[in-house]
Amino acid sequence: MKRIIQITVVAVFCGLSCNLAAESSDLKILGWVENAHLVDPELDIKAKLDTGAETSSLDARIIKKFRKDGKRWIRFTLIDRDSGEEFVLVRQRVRTIGVVQHDGSRQTRPVVNLEICVDQTRLKTEVSLIDRTEFNYPLLLGRSALASFAIIDSGSTFLGEAGCGDEENNEGRNS
């Protein structure tokens, strides 16, 4: 009963100005912090689900831009916060975004596509790369990644199941 009430409240507050990306019965209810899994590299991390952010962001270090065959690429390092293991990844740069911080300062960040699993759902989504050392969670999932499959219960954490689930139930949702 609690979940039905929460969905109804969201629908009522949205009124005519909201555009729900999917039928409410198709949306999962997740907490504001969830377990996530990066498909490549195989890395389990904690994610803050933040509907106030449009674009997702990932804790990345040693971010180097380069060109190859006329295309823009990024080489960056991910660090497993639990083990200290480092992963060097290379991805094609999708775009560069400007972000205004809470203190008013501006940053430019490269954006790449990654496959991320949250609550048994595999997402192909854009993430901006930035050093998130000072933040509790290495991954922030913004509303563009969440809109296709989730509603966030801001009073709860870890409502979803960890992992990617079986391949038959993952449609590779694009956000």
C-alpha cells in the first residue's frame, strides 16, 4: 500500500507540467542510495540517485583527452574505493558539459557512455567524469538516467537488488 501512495503523490504533484517517461506501473521504486555495477570494468559501487542533477557523474582520475582517427577520446582511471584496485578505461568522448557548482564556480567535464546496472536493470547512459574524492558516493545517477525506469523514495536507501540480472530481462535501456 505504501508504494501505491508514493506513486500517487508524485503524480498529483506533477500535475500537467510533468512528463512521466513510463507508465507508473513500469517504474521501480528505489532509494536515494543504491548499489550499482559498472559492466566494463566489472566493478560494484554505491550510487547516489539524484533527481536534481540532469547528467550522471562518475569519480574518475587522471582524465586525459586525445584524438585518434579524427575522433575525440578520453583515457581515465577508476579506483575501487574498497580494494584500491585501479582500472584504466578508454572511451570515445560524447560531448563536453558545463556544470555550475553549489558555490557558483563553473567546471567543464567530458562525457562518455557507460553501461551501468541498477536493481537488475542494465542502462546505457552518459556520465560526466570528475574527481569525486570528496563525495561519499563515487557515482551520481541523474534524472536523465533514472527517468526511463525509476521513481526515487527520498526517505529510503538500498531498496533495489544488486547486480544486472539475467540477460533476458535486460533490454539495454538507453537514457
